[in-house]
Amino acid sequence: MPATSNPATALRYRDVAAASDWLCAAFGFEKQTVVTGEAGAPVYAQLTFGRAMLMLAPVRDTPLDKFMKQPDEVGGAETQSCYFVVSDVDDHYARAKHGGAEIVLDMQDDDLGGRGYTCRDPEGHIWTFGTYDPWEGKHPVPATTVVGARKLRVVVLASLVATAIATGVAAAWVGGVLTQPGAVGPTAHVQAPDEKPAAAKQRTAEAAEQAVREARAELDRERVAKAAATKASEDALKRVAEEQRAREAAERSAREVRAQLESERAAKATADKASEDAAKRAAEERRAREAAERSARELREQLDRERKGKAAAEIAKEFALSRADEERVAREAVERAAKDAREQSERGLTAKTPAEPTLEDALKLAAEAQLALEQAKKLAADEQRAREAAERAAREAREQLAREQTAKAAAWKVVGQLTQQLKQAQGKSEAANADGDGPPPAEKKARPRVRQKKAPEPDQ
């Protein structure tokens, strides 16, 4: 049964891209088909060398790969090698050696009248190139020669048949002439017919019949051979048409695969860009949210400081008021003591005789008056200092409160600006998701909302 396809050699390489480039540069292969992966690197290649086809596949973990080993995994050995016919083997040898091929068997003559050499590629596969063509070394006899021989045999057989027939006719004619009455003179002796001419005639007739049968059989074989040749030619034409259709289908599939790969690359690029844009928008929203949370935290801390400052001012105010009350009580006590001392002095003067007071009493009264005056001055100074301290504390508390209110108003202004920026970023994100170019919008997560509060009125 004739073959239905041309053989193609399949080899595994760890780096298909580097192997295909090296084979084309060093051995003269030509790239027919190259299939690239997602990263754009070749993962499968089909190379041609004249009428030969070479398929390069990557080393992978497939069911077929479990039965195969690379040369470096079995000590550099190979169970088979590829042989290619080249017209100028010396030029090919120089090209391969210049390309970096490891020469295993140097150039030598073979026993079939050709010359060749054997080398190893960078991943260890064995290659042989030579001038001996096995197809021409064992080609069959041409069909034209067979047909010519058969025609010659038919012609010979036909001539033999014609000779036999002519011989039989001549013998019969001679026999008939000799047996007719009066064919000889009246004085001739008539003899009985001999048996040998009849046997010869019989043998001649049988030989003629045999030659006719052989000629007919030969013609039948010729018809069968012709029909077989016609059918083989038709089958060859069909195979050529099928191979043409298969090649066209393969090229069409390759074009479709390339178009699909280009489309997938474009879609991936679009998706990557949309993902980058989404990541940028998410980062902007995150930064805005963090800024808003930081401002809110600072605002809360500012409010806590204001509360603490207000509480400290209240405490200082209460302390100043209590000191003022104490000083007022002390001053009233001093005034009351001075008043009592004057009244007592007046009563003492009234109760005594009109005689002049003694010097001792005068000095005593003067000392008491001086003491009372000093105590009154001291109480007045303490009261003045307490009042000044209270006023200073109240003034500092009002200034602190004014500063805190100003800082709080500035913080609220910053919060308002950040909130506005966050709303704008969210609006841009929703508008981008509404366009058809980007990926479908992802489910939004709940974000903490920063509600702007009205700044409290400053305390009077």
C-alpha cells in the first residue's frame, strides 16, 4: 500500500527559539512555521530542508515525553540520527563548523560512492550530512521500460503466431496438392498418405492457439497494469490535492492562530492598561482616604487639646476666683480687726481719766496700728497679685482658645478640600468604569465617610 504522507522528524529542545535560529544559521534550514507563547517567545517551530520537514518541540511533561530522554540525560548517546543529502558537502561542513557544531565524525568517503560527515548540535542531537542519495541509489525500473518490454514480447509472440499459421497453411496446401488426383504423371506410383504431415499440422495449430492465448493473457495483463497505473496516477493526484488542501488548511489555521494571538496580545495590553489605571485610581483614592482620616484624627486631637485647655482655663479661673475670695475675706478680717482696734482704742480713751495717756500705751497702740497696717498692705498686695494672675490666666486662656479655634477652622477647611478631591476621584473612577474600553467595574467596598462638622462658636 503506498504511503499517504511525507515523513517529518520531531526533535525536542529545551530552548526552541535558540535551537531554530542555530539550525538555520549553521545547517541552512528555513523557518516555515513559528508559534510563540504568551511572552512572545517561540514555543514550537517547523523547519524545512529541501523536501524534508523538521518539527521542534519543547521539553515538557507530556505522556510522550515520558518515553523520551535528551542526549545529556543518557551520557550524550542517541538511538537514531537524522541524515540529509547536500550537493556541496564541503561548503556545508565549513558552514556547520563555523556555526559552532561539534564534529563527531570528520569528512570521509562512504562505501556507496558518496562523502559525508557527522556532527552534534548545542543540545547534543546527532546530525549527518552527505552526498549519497538513498532515493536514487535504489530507484525502481521506469514504467516506460516495462511497457516497452511487454510490447516487444507481444510483437514477438504475434510474429511467432503468424509464422506458425503461415507454416500450417503452407503444409496444408502442399498436402492438398499432393493428394489431388492427376497431380502427378500417369506413370507415377501413387503412395498412401504419410502420418507425419498431419502430426506436424496438429502441433502447429496447437502452438498457434497457445501463442494466441498467451498474447491475449499478455494483453489482459497490460490492461490491468494500465488500469493500475491510471488508478495510481489518480491516487497520486488525489494525494497531491489532499496535501495541497491540508497545507492550505494548515496555513489558514496558522494565520488564524497568529491573528488570535495578536488579538489576545491586544486584549491583554488593554486589560493591563485598564488594570494599571484602576490601580492608580485606587491608590489615589487610598491616599485621599488616608489624608482625610489623618485630618480627622488631627482634628480630634485638636479638639481634645481645646477641651483640655478650656478645662485648664476654667480651673485657673476658679482658682483665681477662690484666691480673690480668700484675699477679700482676709482684707475684710484686717479691716474688721483694725476697726475693732480703733473702737477699742476709743473705748479705752473714753474710759480713762482726762489725764494724759502714758507713753507706753501710745507706743503699744502705734505698734498695733503699724502691724495692722502692714497686714492690710500685705493682704492688698496678695489680692493684687492674685487678681493679676487671674487676669493673666484668663487672657492666656482666651488667646489659647482663639488659636485653637483658628486651627480648627483651618483643619475643617483642609477636610473639606480633601473630601472634594475624594468625590472628584470617585467620579472619575465611575466615569472610567462606565466606558466600554475598561474591564467591568469591581464590587465597591464600603468606605468610611468623613462627615464635615460645623466649627463650634468660640466661647465668650
